[in-house]
Amino acid sequence: MKILVINCGSSSLKYQLIDSESEKALASGLCERIGIDGRFTYKPDGGEKSVTDIDIPNHEVGVKLVLDAVANPKDGVVASLDEIGAIGHRVVHGGEKFASSVKIDDKVMAAIEECNDLAPLHNPANLIGIRACQAIMPGVPNVAVFDTAFHQTMPKEAYMYGLPIEYYDKYKIRRYGFHGTSHSFVSKRVCEFLGLDRKKSKVIVCHLGNGSSISAVLNGESIDTSMGLTPLEGVIMGTRSGSIDPAIIEFIAHKENKSIDDIMKVLNKDSGVYGLSGGVSSDFRDLGKASDEGNKLAADAVSIFSYSVVRYIGAYAAAMNGVDAIAFTAGLGENDQKVRKQIISRLGYLGITLDEEKNKIRSEEVVISTDDSKVKVCIIPTNEELAIARETVEVLA
Ligand code: AMP
């Protein structure tokens, strides 16, 4: 079966068409600037990437462009749209309502909508994408795959904040965690790769990208993760602050005469390694280059980031009473050997030693700890689209 995987933002729509038998992406691309002007990117597997400036007034038009492209006689990848058996949608927040992926019907749509408050930037956009697919491909089943679902196995100790219980009762304020599709995919894959029994394993996944989160996966289930009610909590990120003393918000508000909205923008957009480096960049490639050229703020930003990851690894090794494997994934985790080295060099207490040569490898499955290392450290490339396609097939089976 061919699965169309859709990841909708408020003005964007990323897509991949995946063959569920070969697990290959047949085509991929992106609709950008939806409702503004519009740009459409399409790349068939093994073919040329094309970028077209074309009016995309809404997501339905975006979905139509995707379907026209994949079935185009010139460089399309399917002979007929009937070959598309299902659509898998990334949905950011499933609250406490969804602990696994589900086939979408009216009730599911209403339940996703009820989670809008928890992810006001993401869930409404995800719903728009689902509605667009329902309108254009009636009869083709849609499946929702939630970023939060994998972390629904967390125990209360891990997901409750030390706040008055009424806020949980009234608003369901608690830790949810994100990047669940990636944490699930990578924690499973690292066990297969190392020949570990997943049901008896202690794995820490470091999903390090523009947004970063760490998870503790015990016997195949997430028992703790660094992101919280929103993706702002946890380790320092590209432009997000990660965890801070909440009293800092009041302090800045008074000193700088800022509103809550202003400060939330600072914490989401102006902080992280971007803010720490004095605005050099949120991209670790730029920070690495600036550090090499002697920019002390850029070098410090990267070290402070790495240390924030080290803290979570220590906490999660404690939470699981040990760790068998640590997996690095996502843009930064898969590619940046310097960051990995900074983190791993502080894990000697776990009996971990880094194999410096293996650590130079990028974006492929590899063990980067030495043979005698007590805990195996690996790079495991994530593939969220494939994970969504697999879930879609499983839900519909
Ligand atoms: P992601 O959010 O997973 O797409 O990761 C994006 C981040 O990964 C970028 O902001 C970069 O900081 C980082 N990244 C991607 N490629 C490299 C690379 N070759 N070397 C270092 N960092 C990289």
C-alpha cells in the first residue's frame, strides 16, 4: 500500500509518499507560504527536485498540488491516485485522550480540537490538513499519529508538576512530552540494532535538532521526557530557552516592562543557543564555524547546550536505575560530532568511553562507544515519516 504522510503547519504542508512494503519514500516535498503567496517543492525518489512559485491560497489547494505531482505522467510516482491507500497525519497534541494512533472520524476530530488549547499553534493547522485531505480524497482513510502518544506511559511522578492539583483537574496541566514518534522509532531501532531485548531494556534517546528532547525508555515504554506541557521545557534548544526558573519571567517583566506575551516570544524565539551566542545563529553549523573563528559566545553557547543534555542523561540513568544504551538522533544528534563528544566525555561515571574515529561518522547507524564501554552509545537516524506510515498501516490492519 502507498501511504501519503502529511505534516501540516499553519502556512506549510510537508509530505512524503511512502511505499509500505519497501518502506521507501517514493516522493517528498513541501508546500510553503500557504495563504501568503505560495511555493511548491516536489522531489521524486532518484529524480530532480523542482521548486515552483505558485499561488497556494489554502491547504486544500496544497493537497491538490501534491496529488497532481505524484500522479503526473512526466515525473510522477504512481499511475493513478487509487494507489494511495491511506493518509497518515502528524498531530502534535493528543492530550490525555490519545495514547496511540487512531483512524480519524468525526469523534476523533472533535477530540483533537479539544486539545487545541494545549497546542494553539499546531493542532488547528493539523486539523486543517486533515479536513483538506478528507475533502479531496473522500473514501481514503486518514490516521492521526500524535507527538504526545508515546509518552502517555509516563507514571504520575514524572508527569505531574508541583502545582495546586486544581490546575491539573481543571486544565490538565501536566507533562505530555513531544517528538514521541521519533523517541518510539529510535528506542525500538536501537534495541534491534544492538540485539537487546526491548522488553528488558533501559534506553535514553537524545533527539537533538532545532527542537531537542531527551527521553527515558524503560522496557520499551517512555517513563520520562524533557519536554513538558509544551515543547518549551527541557534542554536548551535552537531559539527556545528550555527549563528556567519560572521567577525569571516576573523579573524580566518588571525590569524590561514586558507583557507575558512579549516574554513568551523571548523564551520561544530569542533564547536558546541563538540568544546565548548574542544572536550568532540557532544553527549549530554556524555556531561551530563561529567558535572555530574564535567567537567565545558561540563556543560557550554550544557548551552550555551540551551540559544541559548531560544533566538529563544523568537524571534518566537514575530514573531507570541504570542504562543499557544511549541513542543520538535528529539533525544535530546525527551530524554534530563535536556536540556528541562534549556530551559523551562527561559520561565516564557510567563506564562510557567514546570511540573518536567512529564518532566522525554521520547520519548512519553506528556504535560510537568503544567495545569495552559499559553502556553502548549509538547514532540512530530518525525517520518520523516512515514511523507515521508504519503506524498508519498498523491502525488500518
Ligand atoms: P532538525 O530540527 O532535526 O532538522 O535539526 C536541525 C539542526 O541540526 C540544525 O539547526 C543544525 O543545528 C543541526 N545540523 C544539521 N546538520 C548538521 C551538520 N552537518 N553539522 C552540525 N549540525 C547540523
